[in-house]
Amino acid sequence: MSTDIDQPVAWAHRILASAEPFLAATARPTVSIEPPTDADVLALKEGLIRVSELLHTPSSDLNHDLLNVIGAIRGYAEMLQEDAALLHPALRQALPALLSSAGSTQTAPSNLVADSAAVAHRNEAGVILAVDDMPENRELISRLLSRAGHTVISAESGEEALELLETRGVDVVLLDLMMPGIGGAEVLRIMKEHEGLRATPVIMISGRQDMDQIITCIQAGADDYLLKPFNPVLLQARISAGIERKRWHDREEDYRHQLERNERFIRRTFGRYLSDDIVEQLLEAPEGLELGGDLREVTIMMSDICGFTSLAEHLPPTQVVSLLNRYFEAMTAIIFAHQGTIDEFLGDAILAVFGAPRRLDNDPERAVRCALAMREAMDAVNAANAAAGLPALSQRIALNTGTVIAGNIGSEQRAKYGCVGHAMNVTSRIEGQTADDEILIAEATRQLLPEGIFRLGEPRAIIAKGIEDSILTYPVLGLH
Amino acid sequence: MTDTRLILLVEDNEVNRNMLIRRLERAGHAVTTAADGDIALNVMREEHPAVVLMDMNLPVKDGWTACREAKADPAISDIPIIALTAHAMEEDKARALAAGCVDFATKPVDFPALLTVIAAALNAHG
């Protein structure tokens, strides 16, 4: 094992070689695997593809990435071993080779720790609560249903039934209508008002003479009914239908839960760089999270604090951090308010773009307005600094507009929304020649601004290293 | 009964994260996730999970730093953290314990063993 961890590449090759029987087995039309286990098959295959991709085009942290994917492959293979191997001889034969090459000790299907839910799901067997005040009825139900593989728990009163429902996971309730104390109709009403129990299917049991009450119960949300004496076949059929309904509901719940978790994850991960409405947009079109980017015109903003390096040298580190945080906090709020996307904080510099991921008609105008608001906010930042005994800061801001590639850049494991392109470099050159407290915009940005809103100063040509033509720029003085 | 208290899984590798979510939930646990140490600290403060599974090799803020910061913050210092490290080296184990982790597991994880470690952490801090 230790040699495997030292040699992830060799390990990965062995895993790929041992995966052939598994791939062949799952490709067979006779091996059809039920949800949710089918998703594990898919994920395992994706893991194998990822390993071979990593071997072909090694990432910067190849060993680390390989070990992670190998861990995932092992995990999915172990789950399949637990959930599906017993059902499919082809899988039972194919999985051990893959498991053992992935370093799993769990290579025999008898070794399983399958949870009861997975087992129950396979047989479509479920947990049935039988509620009846007559012991002979409870026994009859229990005998008929246990034989079919269901787990039967029983209650002799409505009170006991409600107590059991609170603590046990029940798939279907068989509910006698006529009972002393809390009757069937009342139990049903309480269940339908209870958020956690509302979805549990209820089958009413009664004598033929109570048909009008049965109808009332169906209207109140009961799923089905059975008349005494039971027909065993009908009982089985109704129970199966009830379990099926419950499974559908559970799967839907799982799916909804998964969606919510993904949404929370995206919010957390991207919330730092993007304003809320852009996160919303990513959530609406999750394909936007895929790697790769598109060419688009954006207005790029670069700002930094003048003379920060020498300032930082003369202050204790904790003061530098609090100075920076106060500044970044104020600026981030302003940039988000102007629907800008923060690409990066670099030391004391902020790199933001307007127009990606979402393009709006007034991207350049919003960017300039944002720069003016940032300049104005410096007074408040400096007042707070002065109150804390910290020195005043001044910033400079450069804006440029051009075509860049915007998207999630990086590896699949570590991607971050960002932009690359010549226009980014040009912006950085302009920023290098911006004076203290100045906002300098490139001609490309100026051309896109509506007439008569901004007061601009005299044009200034900038000659920058690595850029052939000089760049024409304008200082922004304020609003008209 | 399975313990349904919330587990925070901090893992930046998407493939491995998805696998662990699926396995933990399949075992009956409730899971929330974070992709870096910084977000992990935020989630600990906001959701106060019962236990944290933390990969130590994380972007933005690594697991070692996040763990030390969590232990220094009285609001969340009680939450047990289980370190996930890539190498089964004694020094990593000592380092994880020194950073305030209650236990550690090496990647690729031995899942039944991890479940035992989680159960122990939950019981000790129940």
C-alpha cells in the first residue's frame, strides 16, 4: 500500500487495467441498474475517465489529483459492491479486480454493510405500520406482509400509531377506520397536518358499511382503502403501490435536497468574487460553471493603493491587515453595487471587470461611475483610518475596454472565474502610469461612454513597454 | 439509529467531494460542504456542524491554518475536526493533533474506518 501511495501514476495504470471487466459488464444490456445506484456507475466511469485524462495531460499537482480520484473510484466501487453486486452476477465477477487494484479490502459481497434502505429498495419491500385495535387483524396483516419481505410494525390504537410515526421511518400506514380513542380519520388528519408525515401513504381499512366515511378519508388525503375481510392479493398490490409512491417521493426529496446543497455550495464558492445577481445567473444556467470561456468585450478596472509597499514596511502586520480589510470591504461593496465582478485581490490591488459573466448595455458607463464612487468613498475610509490612528490612503484607478476570454479558468478541481487577454495587460500598463487619486480611462472606454455625463481632462498618450502603439488616455474629473 | 447530526465536509477536489457526500448521506448522515478553509470557517460559524471532515491540502486557506483558527475562536472551538491527509506519515498525524484535530484519516479513505472515527467524535462531543 505504501508503495502505491508513493507511486500514484503506477497505481492509476493498474486501476485502469483492472477496470476492463467492469466496463464490459456495465455495457451489457442485461445489466440494468436501478436509481440511485445507476448514478454511482456513472460516477465511477467518470472517475476512470478522469484518471486517464490526468495520465495523458498531467496536472500541476498530479499525485494529489490522482490520489483524490483513486479515492473516489474506490468509494463508488465499494458502494456498487454493497448495493448491486448481489443482483448482477456480471458485476459480482467484475468488481473484485477493480476493488483490489484500488486498494480496497472489501472485495467479497458477503462483507457488506449495506444500509437497510438500499436493501429495502431492491426488493421494493418496505416498513409497514399496521394500526388496528383487533389483535387478530394485526396478526393477519403481519403474517401476510412479512411473508412478502416487508417489515411490519403494529399499533393497537391511534395514539400508539402517532407515537411510532414520530420515531420510526414508515413507508406505508394501514389504518383501521373504527378504533376506540383516536379513530382512523383523526389519525389521518393529524398526519396530513404534520410536515414530516404528510407524504407517507395511508391505506384505510374498514368494513363495507362505512363506505361514506372512507370517501371522506380519501378526500382528506388517504391514498387508498381496503375492505374487511382482506383479499391477500389486493392487500399486497395496494401495499406495493403505496411503497412505490413513497419511493418516488423520497427520490424527489433527495433530488431537491441535492439541488439545494449545490446551490449553497455555488453561493459559498463564488459569492466572494461575484455580486449576488451574478451568482443567481450562474445558478440559473449551471452550464456556465463548466470550464473554458468565451470571448467577450468587457471594461476592466484595476486599482491600487498609492505607495502601499513602503507604507506596509513601516506598520506592524496587524495594522496592515486591518487597513487593507477596511479598504477592500468598502470597495467590494461599491463594485458589487455597480454590478462589477471582482476577478482578484492582489496585495493592495483590485482587479474587477464589468460585462462578464453578464454583459449589460452600459458596462463602460457603470465602470466609470463605480470608479468615481470608489474615489469618493476614500474620505470615509480615511476618516475611519484616522480614528484608528492609521495613515490616510490614496488610490488610483485605471479603466480599459477590450475583448478578453472570460470563464472558469484552471483545472476542474481548482477553477475560478476570471479573464485573460491583451486588454488585461494594457489596463495594467495604464494603471502603472496613473497618478495618485486619479482615474484614468483608455480611449477604447471613452468611445463607449454616452455623451455629456462625465467631465474628462486633457488626453494623455502613454507609451508602455511591450505595447507597440501608444495608448491614448483621459483622466476622469467628475460628473457634468 | 443513525446519527443525523450535520457533518461539514471540506474538500476542494470535486470528484472526491461528490463521492464522500454520496457515501456519508447513504450512511444516514446530513452533509454540508465547503471548498476551502476560509469558507469552512464561515460555515462553522453559521451552521455549527456537529463534526468537520477537513482535507488539509486546501486552496485559499489550507486545512492546518483553518483548524488553528477554528480552535482559537471560542464560538466554534468546540466543534471536533477530523483531518484528512494524503500521507499516512507519523509527522502528519502529530501535526494534525497539534493543530487541534481530534483524529485523522488518510486519503484514499478507508470508509468503514472513517465512519467509526466520525461516530467516536460525535459521541465524545455529544
